[in-house]
Amino acid sequence: MKKKTGIILSAIIVTSLLVVGGTIFLLNNQGPKKPFRLDEEYYSISEAIDIKKDDYEKLIADKKTFLVMIDKPGCVMTAEMRDFMSNFPSEMQFKYYRMMWEEVAKSSLHEYVKFTPSVAIVYQGKVIDWLQADKDEDADYFNNAEALQRWIKEYIDFSSAQ
């Protein structure tokens, strides 16, 4: 009987440790508190900066926080997304990167982004969210400038520097 009680007690202790450990892990790995600031060099002026695969990989290695739009010339949806991004209101002025689809396909960003157009948000060198052109839930962001702005504001803090 004592042996059975000891086994049950051990099982309870191990289960409790797993639950506590899992909870601590989840709390520490939830990503950034939203919204967060981009790296300061991205504020004050609105412009798209064209980058290639190697530029992107360096930004990731340097643990930068930024936004990247995936572009594909000749695509009607991409042209509309490009127009949305270049006409944000004055309170949303920021620099972002634009990467051509051919470069994305060769980069680590392709782990996430499978279709174009898209916009990816990178926090401290990690892709934390991206728009998926093949996902019904994301359709409004591709068709409505205000919806895209709301999505970006969920992540990016546009208030004055802290």
C-alpha cells in the first residue's frame, strides 16, 4: 500500500512540475507586448526601402524590429497593397522594407510567406505575424486600406518616442 501511495504521490509531483514549467514557458515566450516600437531609425519619414535576401538575413541576424512588404511587379493585388502602404496617414509615417517575391523565395522568410502580396512583422529578428493571401480571414487587409492600417497598429506603436 505504501508503494502505491508513493507512486501516486510521485505522479502528482511530476504532473505539477510539468504544469508549472509549461505555464512559465508559455508566459515567457508569448512574444512582444503589443503594440511595440519599431527600431527608432524607421520613424519620421514614410518610404519603402528595397532589399534583397542577404539584406533581410542580416536584419534577422541583427535582431532588428521592422516591417517588410512582399512585392511582385505585375500583380494587381500587390499594386493595390503597394498603394495602401504608400498612402498611410501622417500619424503612421514609417520606413518599411520591400522585398521582391523572387528574393523571398530564396530567404528564410519563405518559411512563413508562401504567397504574394504579403506583409510580415518582424520583432527582434523573429517573424511574429504575416498576412496570408490564401487565408479568408486576411482578405480584408488586401482590399481595404483602413483594415490594413488597423492590423499594422495592432503591432506597431506610432506614438512619440518613449
